[in-house]
Amino acid sequence: MAAVTKDMTIGQAIAMDQNIIPVLLEIGMHCLGCPASQAETLEEAALVHGIDPDELIDRINAVIGE
């Protein structure tokens, strides 16, 4: 499966694999269905939530790789 990148939107990443939703919820992204979140990149979302974007991408890709 293709890897998620930090320039992907939240919506694109979820469309690739819904199993990443718990990872996003764990870091405080509770508005995954909000219209704004669908256009926000994973990097932007990570920074807003005080998370290192590269760490978030690593966690997401680990879940996708399972």
C-alpha cells in the first residue's frame, strides 16, 4: 500500500485507510468529519495539535503497514 505523506489532506489519508482514524483521535483530532479538516494537510493538523508532523506520519504509516 502507498505511504501517507504530510502534504496529504486528512480526507485523502482517511480515504486511503480508515484504520488511521484512532491515531488521529489519540492526538486530539476529534473533528475528522468537519469540512475544514477535509482540506487541512496532515502537517498543518499536526502543528495545530502540537505534534511533530514527521512523527505523526511515521505513526500513520506504521498502522497502514500492519
